Amino acid sequence: MIILGIDPGTARTGYGLLQIEDKDDAPKLLEVDTLITHKDLAMPHRLKYIYNNLSQIIHKHHPDVVVIEKLFFNTNVKTAISVGQARGIYLLTLTSIEKDIKLFEYTALEAKKMLTGYGRASKKDMQQAVKDILNLDKMVKSDDANDGLAMALCFIKKDLNALWSQ
């Protein structure tokens, strides 16, 4: 099973791909990166960039499951609207390219609690948790990419067994 975790954004989108062969196996890191759109691009061009790059990732890896961070904003409405537009592009891309992809959504708080035991864990704590769980040599430096991996790991810890039981 291939799992794509996404930390959505219009300026920076973190993503990570994990592969797991059996529910008792450790996940294997396939790819982790950050898509960055140029700050001077108009929103329609940023969204097209996101669509094109996400399409390439899906065509290359054919994920079975996609996990996207559920948005929670309580202060910056402008940012919430912008990221909401990007999330719409991610969801459209997923459903238009691969019909059998299972979609899961978690908040950052859920992922933090699942990976560290504490819902208010720091970025550094999350980087350390991802490094430890995946047995990596070093931490993933991009917070966005690390958050994408955290989404995928949250799915593995929370819902993988239920999905495999179906």
C-alpha cells in the first residue's frame, strides 16, 4: 500500500509518500518534498502549478490512500481562504485522476497527539517523532514536508488496520 500525506498550502505544500507491505511491517519512505509556488504568481497560476505537480506525483506513485491535513484557522481569514482554494485543487486532482484512492483527513492536533502523545507538540518534536518512527538518519528539515509525512503516519497509526480489515 502506498500512502501520500499532504500538508496543503498555496505558497508551500509539503508531501510525503510511504509504502507499507503488511500491517505489521514498518513503513518505508518513498519520497518527501515541498512544492513551492513563486510569491509573485497570481492565485490561478499557483493553483495550476499545484494541480500539475500533484498530478505528476499521483501518476508516478499511484497511491492507494491520500491523507490531507484538515484545516483549522481561528485568526487569519485571508490565509484560510487561500489554503482552502488549494485544498479544493488537491481534492479535485485526487478524484479526477485516480478513482479508487481512499481519502482521509486529520487535523494537525490529531497527528501531533497520535505521533507524540501530545496535541500541542512543537515542530521540532514532530520532526523528531517522524525521524524516529521512520528510522531516518536525519530529521526532515522542511516543516511542510515533515507535516505531510506526519499525516501519512497518522493514518498508519489510526486507520490502517481498519482499512485492511475491509
